[in-house]
Amino acid sequence: MKTVLFPIKESWDTLCKRPGIDQTILENAIRGIINKVKSEMDKAIYCFSEKFDGVPPGNLKVSLTEIRESIGQIPEDLKTAINIAKTNIENFHSAQLLTEPVIETFKGVKCWRKSVAIEKVGLYIPGGSAPFFSTVLMLGIPAKLAGCKEIIICTPPGKDGKVSPLILYTAQLIGITEIYKIGGAQAIAAMAYGTESVQKVYKIFGPGNQYVTKAKELVQQDGVSIDMPAGPSEVLIIADGTANPEFIAADLLSQAEHGTDSQVIMLTDNKELIERVNTEVEKQLQPLPRKEIALKALENSKLILLSSLDDCIDFSNLYAPEHLIINTSDTNALANKVINAGSVFLGNFSCESAGDYATGTNHSLPTNGFARSYSGVSTESFLKKISFQEVSGEGIKNLGPAIELMAEAENLNGHKNAVSVRLKSLQNGRY
């Protein structure tokens, strides 16, 4: 990791840049994949699966037999752990189902909103270098709670051409059985436009690498809704001299092992902590099975010394991290100053891994600075809001004159007349 000491504020924007592929090259490559899927459909999927996953997937759809077989392949203690996470996620996300009141905005005028589930949604579950079955919980549970009628999953197969039993077991546990062996940008295109095998959906959810994220951005330009730009994972940690360097190093490495394009940052006002964390990172890195992946991510990562914790929070708000860990003597004071972050973890024992799996909050979060304008996935992400209004005769009498004046000022006399004929009808007793 690179150590940066007391960077001037003018350099902060540069320090906040994430590693990435040249966007022009990336966009051209993904457009080519999308266009081929749009024109050749399943044939293109088979072609890209063999090219990128190294294996043709056979039947694109996972059979019910494969799903049933997965149940016996999961150890009982892991099933228990998954159920604990499932319960916590359900508890947290069910509390987000709120009924809004009817509001009388003016005498005789009532307005309200109704939440309606998006009918068809597609969930992208990463599964290349590791099976992210936890993401099935994070996306599938709120989709089910919202009441989405049709939920499909796309996830890349392994080298054996099969989907991980962990993903299949978790999906059936929450009631999702329409699962396809498709990964990468081609999966996003399949869900966005439909193929002979995969139905078109109305909104696409799920994290992924830069290729998946770019594909989501491009299909959005064609009117397909997406949850958010959720690319390579990242964590930013604010720590002071009271923090445990062993914990900090573990948190940095937990994100660095996600992928070579991940980024981890520590901000502190204590120089000695940087040295101690660096030592711990080297020590804890050695036994990691994904050591080589983490090493690549650490090349793009930084330990930054700033003058104060206030500077640390200012830098963090500029960076807008996916995950923010605050490990200081007074976490609440800094927490109150957080403006931009996907999800925040407070104190010595609130490791980011807890939120990734089992606290109940959602781990599908905005990355690459998009936390400045996006929220993480919630139950509401799977709902749309329809507004209603009911205007009584008394209401149109009270509000009508104001509407007439406003419509006339915009030279929309047809709008004005729609009110005027009603007011005249009330005056004449004809309605």
C-alpha cells in the first residue's frame, strides 16, 4: 500500500480516483457484446460463455433437479448460518414496507401514494472467482418482500458448467427457482432485451466487475432501469490512535481480496498507526488463499495521514465510499458528519464483513463515488410509487381559481378550461 503524508487539499480529487479500465475501450467492448446478444440472442450467450467462462453452459436454465440436489450438498452448520442471516435481513427490510397516509392538502383535496411492486426483476449474482450466495439473500429477500411477481437470477457457471450449489440452495430457500447459467455483460444484455431462453425484465439489480457495471449503464440508456452503478468493491477506514491495528489490517484485506480492481483506503491523524497497520497487513496477507488478488488491489490502495479527524471526514465525504468504517474514540461525533457513504460501520467490532453477511443491512451498495447521489438497495428499490388524488366538488371550488390563473399564465387554455367547465357546472347545479 502507498503511504501519503499530509496531502494538500488540492490533491484530494486525484487521491480519490479509483483504478479502472480506459472508459472508451471498455464501452466499445461492452457495446459489442450487447449488440450481439440483441441480434443473436441465445447463440451469442453460448459464444460468450465459452469465450469468457471457458465452458459452454449446456442448457442455459438451471433445472429443478439441480436445485433440489443442492440442498443435500450444503453442510448443516452453514445452512444454520444462512438462516440467521436470512432472518436478520428479512427483519430489517420488512420494516421498510410503510403505508403512507392520505393527506388533505386543501379543503376537499385528498392526495396519497400507493407502493406497487415492479413486476419483473432480474438479479445478477457474481460467481466467477467466488460464489456470492450472500448477494442472493440481499437482493432476493427485498424483492420477495416487495411482492415482485417474476424474479430471475443470472449467475456465471463454474469450469464444470454448473452453478454453485450455495447459490442454488440460497435461491430456493427464499423461493427463487428461475436461474440461468449466464455471467458478465452478456447476462445483463439477456435480462435487458430478452432471448429465446431468458425473459426480458423491467429492472436489473446486482453488483459486478467493471464490465458488468458498464453493461448496466449502457442498457439503462435504452430505458431499462437499474438499481445503481455497483462496481468493484471498496472500503475507507477512519481510525485514530485508539484503534486496533490488527482489526484495521483485517478490514482492509477483507475488501482487497474481493478483486484486483478493488480499492482500500485508511485515513488517520496518527502516523504511528500507519506503520503498525502496514506491518499487520504484511503479516495477515501471507496465509490468505486469495493473496495474489489482494496484492493487486493493494497496489491501488493508500494509507493517508491527515492533520485531524475533521480532515479525515472531509476527505471521506469527497471520496464517498461504498463502505465506511469509523474506528475512533468518539465514533458518534464523526458519524454525525457523514454525508456521502453507502453503509457505515461504527466502532471496534463493527467489521465490514458483518454487514456483508448477517447484520441485516444490504450489502448491494453504490461504488466509485456514486454514494454522493445513490442509496444502497432496499425494499423500496423493488417498488414504484403511484400517486393518487381525489378532488371533490368543494375542492375544485376552493382550488379551481388558482389553477385557472396558473394555466392561463402558461398559455395553456385547455388546462384552464378543464377547471372552468367544472366550476360552471357546479354554479348551474349540473354535475
